Amino acid sequence: MSGRVLVGVKRVIDYAVKIREAVKLKEKKLIKEVVAVSCGPQQVQETIRTALAMGADRGIHVEVSGKDYENLGPLQVSKILAALAKKEDANLIILGKQAIDDDCNQTGQMTAALLDWPQGTFASEVALEGDTMKVVREIDGGLETIKIKMPAVVTADLRLNTPRYATLPNIMKAKKKKITNVKPGDLGVELTRRGECREGRRGHTERTVIRRRTEPDSKPSVPAAGGALGPFPLQARLIRTRLRPSVCASLPQRLCVGLCSMGLPLRMKRHAALTVTAGV
């Protein structure tokens, strides 16, 4: 049994999957220690304690607060994890596949790049086989199985396992487990961002849909002189829909196109402006 696993945890529900997978590897005696790592203010120690109650052996709290905490992004977290992996002599890092707030999907990939380690992202199944790891990945076309050499970085899909939640005896034991406090400066990591967003504008969103317009029941339309089309031609028209952001959120483009292709009436909200731009 050799090796140490760093598991990134934060104040969201998905870290239970990562901790559970690391504990499973330890139960199989494939690794010797599970270390839970979290970056943030003093409140994240509660998250680390929960990870310890789920089976982690010890925790590391990287103290980040104030303005530095506001500037904390995927690149800064990746630098911290890479520095800790070198300091702790870890040979496996397990992270979430993407953030729950901004869906960045960057931290695991950046950490692997900084360490020059192989990566297995969107993992729904992992198996450690000597100095290699087999990873079953969730991809658009189904499942993909790869083999990567250790040390490596793995980002976990929610289907990786079924979390085992903390029991009362383990919660009491977790209070005695050690949490080490470090600062980014102790790891040689600078949290200053290179870029800054100074201004943001929220404008209107345009979406293009196709709707089938039919003739009225009372009187069929007749083309006017010169070949111009009547007011209700029996053919599709291209309609450009200019909507407020709130309307766009409630009316997906895929749904619009699907309803229009079936010839169903499409009711828009009153403040949505419809303009017929061309006939087809």
C-alpha cells in the first residue's frame, strides 16, 4: 500500500462522491492516506470536518479571505492544488468535473497541466491497476475507457459512486482529526488576477425561429398583382424574434423550432416583438 490522494472539497453537495471514491481505494489498500483540501475563509473548516467524518484521514485548509477570496478562480485554485501535491508527495488528485455556480470545467485540467500529469475527466468508473489507472469517461457519444499512468488527476462524475454519508460515531471521531492551516504565500502561490472585468452590459437577445403560417378559414389569400404575396400565404416564413432575456430563458430555442416545425401556434409574451423579415 503506497500513495496519497488529495481530494478537493468545497461547500457543495458533490464532494461526497469524491471522498467516497478515495475511501474505497484506501479500503482496498491501494493507497495509504486520504487528504481533504479546501480553499476559503474560516467557514470551510466545517466542510473539511464533514469530509473527515466521511473517511478522510486529515485535512488541509488553505486560508483565503477578503479580496483574495473574491478573486479566487480556477487558475488560482489549480496553482494551490499543484503546490500541495508536490509538498504532500501525492500521486492522485480527485476533483469535481465542473463548478456548480459557473460551470467552468477548468480546475482539474489546469492542475494536470501545471503538474504535467495525465488526466481522466468526467470519470464514472475508476480502477487502480499497479502504476496505471483505468478510467471510464462520460462523453457525448456514450462511454469511453482510457488508461493513464500514475500520478494523475481525475475529475469525478456524479455517477462515479453512491456516497456514504457520515454517521454519528464518525462525526465525533472527525473532531479529533488534524486540519492543517496554510496560506497561499506559504506555497509560493500568488492569487492576483491578470485580467479584470470593468464593465458588463446586459442587452437584448435575438433568436431566429421558423413558424408555419396558414390561410384563414373565411377567405383564402390570393397573390396580388405583380406577384406579391397575400397577408397569410400558405408557406413558411422566417420570423426574427427579438426578446428580452427573461423571455429567452423561459422559451428555449430548441422548443421554438420544434413547435414551429409541427405547425403548432407559438404564443409569445406581450413585450416580445415579432418582425417578419422574409418569405420562403
